[in-house]
Amino acid sequence: MHGDIRQATKQYIEENGIKQCFIAGKLDISDAMMSYYLNNHKNLSNEKELQLQKIIDRG
């Protein structure tokens, strides 16, 4: 689950030209935590991943 959402998030950021900090703000996590997540150093909680999936799906 983590890997699929992580890859989709990276693709979403690249395709839409938005910043990681924008998504981090929406999830109420630090910019550093978002970076750790995208670089496969840490995982988000299941609740935060569900929120992230909703953000990506809404576009």
C-alpha cells in the first residue's frame, strides 16, 4: 500500500507542478516528514495515507 501511494504522489507532484510542502500542509505534517516519506525513509500512518490518497484522487 505504501509504495503505490508514494509513487502516485511523486507522479502527482511532477505532473501538476506543485510543491511537497503544499501537500504536507494539507496533511498537517512537516515538510521534512513529507520528504522522508517520498524518499522511502519513513511511512505515514494509515490515516494520513488515506488523506493523501483523497488529495491525489481529487486532483
